[in-house]
Amino acid sequence: MDVLTWTIERRMQLAERAEVLRRELAETDAELARLEAAEVVFGQGAEATDGGRQSSPTVEPGPDPERVVATPGAAGMRLIPDREEGMGTEALTPEYRRIMEIVTTAPGPVKAKDVALALGRENTPGKVEPVRGQLRKLPDRGWLTRTGSGRYLPR
């Protein structure tokens, strides 16, 4: 075997190995992003419940002692209601209203990264993934339209 043939074969072997490593790296990066997002969500949950030592309140007493006012997200109450004809964004929580404002004022379809940046968050997977999760809920409830490329438009 001459040197040229050996060099070509070795280069092809290394190119194949590099491709396998690139795929493994992409999979590892994706898993890392998911874990960072989960860490953020669990951290927020721990903060909301004082590190898990206290249960978070689900209801608050109203002015009438016989009447109890539930907060959004409490006792199975949805944070994002199904959109009905004539319903405005006032039915949403303040954070979801802000997301809707960003999407509706954008000149075209927006990505989760764009919304996260507009919300003042960093462009890291741990900060973008929670926004992506919030954005995914809005089309399911009729508030936005999701394109095939993961971008969002007003409905």
C-alpha cells in the first residue's frame, strides 16, 4: 500500500469518526439544554414553595368569608384559558400577556429565542427553553398559530 492510498483511507476513517462525534455532541447539547430548562423550572418551583418546606397556597380568601377566590394555576385552574370569540388578553396572566404583545407587534413570525430576548432574558438554553414551553401552550389554546419551523404568529 502506498502512502497516498493510506492517507486517503485514514482521512476517510477520521471523517466518519468526526461525523459520529458531531452527532453525539449534538445529542449531548440537546440533553444538556433540556436539563438546564428542567433545572430552571424546578428551581422556580422550589422558590415558590420555600424549597419544598411549605406548600404553596392555592386559594386566597375573598372579601366575603363564604367566597374563595382561586388564583390562576391553583387547584387545576389553567394559566391559559381556551380562547373564545371576543376574549382579550386580559384573561391571561401578566407574563403571557407580555408574550402575546411581543408576538403580535413583531413584523413577522418569531422564535422562542426572539421572545426570550424581548423579555430581557439571556440567549442561553436554560433561559430560552421555559419561554419555548410557554409559547407551545398558546397555540394549543387558540391564542397563537405555530408554523412548521417553530415560529409563532398571532391568530
